[in-house]
Amino acid sequence: MSGDPLALALALAFAETIPPLQTIVGVTPATLARSLTAVVGLFVAYQAFRGYRRNDSRPMLFLGLGIFLVTALPFVVTTVLAGPLGASDAAAVLAWTILEILGLGSILYALTGA
């Protein structure tokens, strides 16, 4: 190791600003549970969409859309998009809530008025 104080000072100054080459992503049990919910929701929504195509049933279309909006899309928006984009927790919760309201409204429409 050289004894050059300038090189040592530069190395220490840039050591905190240079991001590491590898990052460790921690997956919590909550994230695993939410991802499992999203996968099952996608499967159920797909089955409802198949029912819509097979029987040309509008209620099945809105039921599938509602299940997708309640289960899969909030996971994608809050976990996959909001985290890496640096959105605040309030924005993520707001997006989650809006998607749940739209999804439940679609399910309600499918069950009562389609």
C-alpha cells in the first residue's frame, strides 16, 4: 500500500459515494405473502376471463377485472414500481386504496348490474 496521503484522502472521499457493485435484496415474509396473493389473484382473474370468452358473459369480465385490480395490480404498483421509483409511503398507500376501490366497484357491478 502506498503512503500517498492524497490518494488515501481521495479513496476515503469517494468510498461513500460510489454505490456497491452488488446489492442484497431482502425478501420479507410479508413480500412473499403479497406475491403469493398476487399470483393466485392472477390465476383467478384469468379463469374469470376464460369464462367471459367462453360464454360471452359481461359479469365474468368485470369479475375478472375486479379480482385483478384487488389482488395483482396493487402488488405490482406498490412493490415493483413504487419502491424502486422512490415514491413515498403515502403515495403507495393511496395507489393501493384507489385500486382496491376500483376493483371492488368492478366486482359489485359484476354481481349486481352487468
